[in-house]
Amino acid sequence: MDVTSLPFLLAVASLVLGLLAAAIFLYVVVPRRRRAKAKTTPPRPTPKAAPQPPEPETPAPAARKEKVKQHSLFVIFAHPDATTDERLAEWLRGKEASYDAIKKVYLINGKQPSNPVTIANAFPPGEMPDLLQGETHEPIRGISLLVKPPLHKRRNQQMHVYVALAKELNDTFNGNLLDADRQPATETTYAQIIG
């Protein structure tokens, strides 16, 4: 056997094995994809069927444009001062809010303790003093209410609690209720949150 014929023979063998592997791939994988695609595509109407008149368009209910990870509403107090902090502390006691010292926010259980409504300071975002223990600092100028949306629509009782808390806070403190985009909250905003 010649020295140059061995590499040539190995090259031809690898080419044949590569073609064989490609043929097996096409035989096994491509038909599976076609079957999966055939299952997902709706059957085509028969050509003999008369075309149906288009249905009148009905407006879709107010739905979220995108999946929301967390709802945010802000209540900006009209006249923040020390008495506002005291009134806020009383309001939190009335709602049986608990203070999370690690995150420095308040949690209100509502109807689903596994997904509490979070009350945080809006300026600077996040940290609040423990008003229930008498801790004070600059007057709180506004708060943010945060809650995660439910995974299933039928479990949206907490969203009703969330909207009611936001409205109550707004009425109690004569503030401005804003949505996540810092625009005034409207009934459409509430409908999108409740789902």
C-alpha cells in the first residue's frame, strides 16, 4: 500500500460516514418537525365552503399589553409633615401591617398572606422608618404600593384589596394617586390591575 493512498482512503471513508449521518438526521428529525407542525396548524377549509361574512369587531376588554412582574401605584401626599407620619402610622396599625426590618418596608397580608401588599417610601424609593415603633426622620412625602400579580386569574382577590388600599390611602391623605408611569390613576388603571 502506498503512503499517499492511506490518507486518501481515510478521507473517502469519512466523507461516506458524514453523508450517512446526514441521511439518518434527515430521516429521523425532519419528519418529527413536520408532524409537530401539522398538529399545530388548523385544518384548511374546503374550497367548496361558501365564504362567511366577517364577524363585526367587538372591542377587546381592557387587558394588559404585556406581562407585568409587579404592579405599582404611588400616593403622593399633598402636605407632608410630622402629622402625616403619625396618621400614616395609625393607618398602618389599623391595617395590621408588619414592618420588615431587612427590606425596610411594610407588608399588609390582605386576602393572600403569601402575596402581601408592600408599602414602601416613594422618596427615595424603598426604605421607610419603623413608624410603628416611633422611628422618625424627614416627613414621608409619598408612598408606593407594590404587589405581584397572581399566576391564575381566579386568584385575583389580592388585586381587589390592593386597589382598595390605594384608593383609601389617596382619600385619607388627600394625595395624588399615580400609576407606574407616574400618570394619574384612572378606572382603566384599576381594571387592568384587577384583570
